[in-house]
Amino acid sequence: MKVLLIVTVFSLVGSCATSKYSTKIETLNNNIKINDSTTISRYANTITVPELRKHLYKYASDEFQGRGTGEIGQKKAAEFLKNYYISEDITSPINDSIYFQIIPKSYFLDETKASENVLAFIKGNEKPEEVVIVSAHYDHLGIKDSIIYYGADDDGSGTVALMEIAQAFKLASIEGHRPKRSVLFLHLTAEEIGLEGSRFYTENPIFHLNKTMANLNIDMIGRVDKHHEDINQENYIYLIGADRLSKELHLISEKVNNAFVNLELDYKYNAETDKNHYYSRSDHYNFAQHNIPVIFYFNGVHEDYHKPTDTPDKINYNLLQQRTKLIFATAWQLANRENRLILNENL
């Protein structure tokens, strides 16, 4: 009887704790309001299919030779991104004009040559020292056996999405809607060889990591995976990591989606038991390691993943546009909210 009594007491305590936690989550959810809906929609609509297509056909072309880390094609891609931000009058957070964060050859453990992350930002008008980072890796597999691996989806799709998101924030700023917090557009190198570009950034941050509110990381958002092809459902995006460190981030993400885009948010790969381990396989992971809330946006793998046949003609540009709008609207909401995100450890 005593043992039964102890078990019962612990069950009651556990039930009570669960109930209190659920109440806190419900309160969090009720307190989240989507602000500036008209303004967000206005600038989200500047993200267009023709511009995404134009950028990607250029970016995933022979000219950039598959963008192998440290190789000529990757250097050309870095210059392309730099020149884009200069043409859009979007400055760098490094002395306003230094768009490259150089990663020396000595940082890499193999024979990889020196490389660089590419950074641009919109300075916040109320809390400029705090930052929301939107990232995508811009490297790919380069040339193998004289064959170019174009990487249109991986991660050309994320790269051009980031370019369009930056342009939308810039247009808003010009017209008097500068975000409260700074927004960093971070093009990361060396993802394909072990997330090295993001690791270097987190070890040498431009903005203090304790002032970094969240990282929204984009890696492959231009295609439809086999599972969704089989069920004839292309209006989706996989989200990974949103609730791992901040349930509030997950709730904000869902509300933004419901308000603006209404994609199916698929959490299949967010399970901690996911055998693919996608949570630790893209650049957001290095930010999560520093307790920074993250969302990884992903369309899943497809038959052209890491093959030379990953070309821009196979991208679903209308879907890429919708997914990019979702990420823009989420970044906008985070950059303009009053308070920092509540971490799970503080619930």
C-alpha cells in the first residue's frame, strides 16, 4: 500500500506539472499577435517568381562551376552576392562595406582553400544591437570528374530566397518601415564539407550571440520530395527545430503561416528519433548549439539530391515563392516584436 501511495502521489505531481506547463503554452499562444498584417503582405508580395527564376538560372549556371568551397566558382558566387547587395544599397555589418568574412585555409582540417561567408544587413531602428539571422549556404559540390554539380535546389533555392527577402526588407526600410531589430542576411560557405562556415561565424560572430534572437535557416526549398509527390501534395514545407529551444518560436511560426501563406507545415523530420538526423545536418545546428532558437526550412531530398542533375529547370518557382514569403513574414514578425523569445528553460 505504501508503494502504491507513493506512485499515486508522484502521478498527481506529474499531472499537475503537465497541466501547469500546458497552461503556460496556452497563455503564450494567446499572447502572440500578428502585427502589421497589411505591411507584411505588401512587402512579401515584392518576392516574385520572375526574380527568383532570373537569379537562380544565373546562380546555378556553368559560370559558378558548382561553387565548391574555396574554388574559383565559389569565389565568383561570393562576388555575385556582394555585387547584388551593393546594387540594392544593402550594406554589410562589417564597416558598412566589407561583405566577406574570410575563413583562412588554416581553419579547415583538409586541403580546402580559404573561403568566405557573405554578409549583408538591415540595421534596426530601435534595438540595432539585437539581430535576427536569416541564413542559407551558398556553396555546393563543385566539379567532379569534369562534371558540374549545379546545386540549384541545394542550396541555390535558399540563396535566391535570401536575396529576395533582403530586397523586401530594404524596400520596406526605404518606405519608412525599418525593422526594430537588425536583420542579418548570412550566406554561409563550407556547409557541404561539415557546416564549417556557420561554425566559423558562431566562433567569430559579428553580432554577439547573446544578442542573436533567432536563426531562420534555408536549405533546399525549391522542390517536392517523393513522399509529397506520391500523395499529390506540393503545398508544404518541412520545419525542423522550431520548438526545440523555444515553444514560442514554434507558435509564432504557425500563426504567421496561418495568416499569410497557409502551407502545410510538416514536422516529420523534427522528431528527436528521426533517423536522418536532419536537425544536426545544416547550418542552423551551430546556432542551436549556442542556445539560439532556430527553424530549418527544408523540402526533403529528391532524386537529384547531390547529383549533377539538380538544375534550375526542375525548380517549382511558384512553390519557392510561397515558401520564401513564409520565411520573410516570420523574420519580419521576429524582428518587430517587442520582446525576445522565451526559451523553454524559462517556461
